[in-house]
Amino acid sequence: MTIYNFYLFNKQGLCIAYKEWHREKQSGMPREEEYKLVYGMLLSLRSFAGKLTTKSQGTQLVKSYRTSVYKMNYMETPTGLKMVVNTDPDAFEIPELLRSLYQVFVETVLKNPLIEISQEITSEMFHSQLDKIVRSHLSFNKSK
């Protein structure tokens, strides 16, 4: 099991943070185009789930999807922040990891008045804490 990469989108759809660890295959396109495709896929999944649901709106309907090769884990905050962690399909406790990553965002970015979240996050503290939490996770680089 392993964790491949992380995307953080602001509510306008701009990828404000990206990090990869064990990503074996690159998309073959410019990174900005990849960000747009991932964000577009999130919007499409949300729309699709919203049209099929029989429950009232207001809750996050899509939390993940799985293929035979990877699992996309997704968390959206009430303020519209969208976080994606792509992992091995058998990775576990990823919702907890997403919540921990959000806490890092709150502590190192939101509480810092010098950081503007309408642009890419360049805070070394944010990126080092993000890396530390992911590398210490139980699903990081574990054998099946």
C-alpha cells in the first residue's frame, strides 16, 4: 500500500498545493492541465452523485472512488476547499489522514495572515508538515 499524491483546490478551483510521493506514472500533460482535469472530474462526480441521490443535499456525497489500480479519496470543507489524496486501492484510514491534512492547512495557512489562499501555497511550514504527516501514515509505503 502506498500514498501517491495530494491535490488541494480552493473554492475557485485553483490548485493551491500539490505534492507527490510514490507516483509511478506521470500524466504526460502539463501540470496545470492535470489540475484542471482532476478538478473537473470532482465537479462531475459531485453532479452525478447529486442527481442520483434520494437523500437531501447538504452532505458530501462523494468521498472516494476506486479502480483496480488506485483509489481517489476526497474531502470537501463547508468553505469549498477540496482535498484529494490518491492511494493504492488497499490503503486504509485515509479519511482520517485527510482530516489531519486539513488541520495542517488550518494551523499553517488559514491562521497565517500573510498567506493568500487565492494563490499557490509556498509556505515551507505547510509543505513540511504535510510531508511529515503523510510519511508517518500507516498506509505510506507498506507492503501488501
